[in-house]
Amino acid sequence: MHITVEKLAKAYGLLWALREINFELKPGEFVAILGPNGAGKTTLLRILAGLVLPTGGSVRLDGAMLSRGTTALRTKIGFLAPADHLYENLTVKENLHFFTSLYHQKKNFDAINQALKTVNLTDRAGEYVVNLSSGMKCRLSIAKWQLLQPDVLLLDEPYGVLDGSGVDLLEGFLQGQCAEGRIVVVASHHVSRVLKISSRALILNQGRLTFDEVKREPWPNFDKAYGEFLPHGESWRS
Amino acid sequence: MALLRETYLLLWKDLLLELRRRDSLLTMFFFGTLLLFVFHFSFDPAPEKVAAMAPALLWLAFLFTGTLGLAQLFHAERENHCLDALLLSPLDRGALFLAKSCFNLVLMVLVEIVVIPLFWILFNLRSWNLLPQLFLVTLLGTVGFCVLGTITSAITLRARARELLLPLVLFPLMIPVILATIRCMENVLRTGEFGDAIPWLRLLIGFDVIFLTVGVLIFDWVIES
């Protein structure tokens, strides 16, 4: 799966959330999208997910334009919102059953049980989602996308709700996805954590793409580009 | 077939959630019966006059009750941004429209099954033998209400004052359905058969078919705009 973003722009009324965004994503890439609040990270993810239509420009998946009505392409895109996208009054198992059926991937109970075991939610399988903590909901979302196996997985600020073992679980899952040739895109403010596992970084500022490089060590260009968003005298590594 | 399978899946989910929460059905049921009691204490006409007023009074109750249900129609999808989760999936948007319309229809029919006989008891009407025909007309009108209600509910979904906006958009569009249903019911109550009301019945069926088809075709645009 290749993603090509060309001249992407999004305006909310008179405010441009994104302007002239161009980049390409190749199979197996783990991309960190960074930038200050209001930079356009979530808007970019939502456009890549097909949830928001751009004002201008295009997003192409293997050459096919992502637009309204392209439902077949949607099986290839996953969006992991840490504690969202789950029905609160369905049980953990019912949620997984519902969403796998929605993606025409009706999994048997063994596959669902195995996914729940991976995220340590086996003993919560019959519980309503409303009774789960945010961290547990995030684990359930991981199980959901583990079952659905999309070619592109987008994540918006996934670290905030997870404890230490949850972070390990998430990072192991994401690295596994990349190892299998899938694309992972993470928008986050946890710069040091996300850069530890990503292979490339994009920086957005006021809706414009100001930095796009493959990770290297040392990385003076990134230090300089991201430094302006940090409190005076601080490093993103700290 | 995929459309029907997805519709069934979404309907199963909505019915299961309603079975567990029961907010929409209970609210609609109590509001519907409450309105009947208000009508009962407000008017005390002779039975023959009640028969003439019954269709309008019943539809007044159904409209207000149904609007309560429509306001809650996408409640589960608003929680936890579940609508995004549905739109993210390869789901045919027409299936979402059909499932929501069917779900609202189930709730309305359950309320009507209680409200119509209760109306007959409260106003001491004797024409019980006409109830099957009246239920048929009510069902056709309810289908129109649910289909149009689902479209308008989706249009107003992201509006700030959606509860206020919904009836303002829906009620004017519902005029043909209300008019046709009331005329049909009046005729059945007066003559015991459809007779002169057949053109109204055709209008009702036509309205249902047209808006059901239009809904399936345009719901993609409506829900994603």
C-alpha cells in the first residue's frame, strides 16, 4: 500500500487548518506526525482516514483517490482513537464481534478470545465497555485493530491513557504491523517516545508541513526544527 | 445482499442497546400515554364527534412521541464518536439509513400498539372491528415518518440546537404523510372501508417508496456532509 498526498488543503470557514501538504508513505513506514497544538495533526489524520473531506488536493491509496463513496478502500484504513469508537453498552466481546462483522471479517470466537488474551482483557470479555477504564478501552481498541488488520493504521495521541505495560503492548503491536509491511502513522506530543519507534518524522506548524525526514542519529535538523516548540532551554529528548 | 446483512447487523446492535438502556422506548411510551390522558381530560365530546377527531388527535400524539424517539436516534453514535467508527468502516451508508429507519419503526409500532387501543378505551369508541384497517394506515404513515425522520435526524445531527431544529425541518416535510393518513383514517372510521380514500392511500404508499429509495441513495451524502 502506497499513500500519496498531493497539495492537500483543508479550511474551516476562513481558517486554513492545512495548506499545500505533500508527502508519500511507503509500506512498512512508521511515521510520527508532530507539532504544536492547532498545527493540523488531527485534521490530517482525519482526512487520511476519510472522515473529513479536504478542501483541496488529494489523498491516493495505491493510485485510487480516497473520496466519498469509496467504501472498498475503507477496509484498508484503521483509525485507533485510544478510548473512543466503542459502544459503551455492548460488552467487550460484543464490540469485537460487531466491528469484525462490519468489516466483513466475521471472526470465530477463538480469534476474538486470542486477541483479548493478547491485550490482557480475557477476564473482562463479558463486561460492558462503559465499566472499563480509558486504558482498558485503549487495549480493546488494539485488540479490535489486531483482528481487522488494516494496511494503514492511524493513531491520534495514543499514549495519554496507557500505563507502562499498555505502552509496551501498543508499541509491540505497532512495530509488528510495520514489520508485516503495513503503514503506521502516529500523531503525538510524546515526542521522545514516538520517535523511539518511528522511522520518519513530519512536523506541522500552522497547517503547513515544515519538516519531513527519515530518522537518523544524530539528527540536528530535527533538533532545530522541533526546538522552537519546546520551552526555553529544554530538549525533546528529556 | 451485503446491504441487507449490514442493515441486520446495525439493527441488531441498536435493538440490543435499546433493550439494555430502554430510554427511548420508555420515554416515548410514557409521553404517548400522557398525551392521551391530556386529550381525554381536555375534550369530552360525544362518541360520534370523537370518531371524527380521533385521526388528528392520534397523529398529534404520534408526531410528538416520534420526534422524541428521533432526537435519540443517533445517541449511541454520538457517544465515544461511534459515528466516526461506522463511517470509517466499509459499511454501505444506505444500510445505516435502513437500520435506523427500521429501529425507529419498531419503537413507534410498539408505542402505537399500546396507544391506539388505549385511545379507544379512554374515548369509549365502539368501532373495534376497524382497528386492523386503522393499524394498516397508521403503519404506512409511520413508515413515512420514520424514513423522513431518519434523513432529517441525520441532517441535523451536527447542529448545535438539533432537538429544536429537528421538528422545524421535519414537520413541514411531513404534511403530505399526515394529510394522507388522517384522510384515510377518517374515511375508514366514517364508512368502515377505504372507499374514497384510495387516492390518499396511494399517495401514502408512493411517498414511502420514494423517500425510502431516496434515503438509501443520498444517505451517504447526508451523513458525511
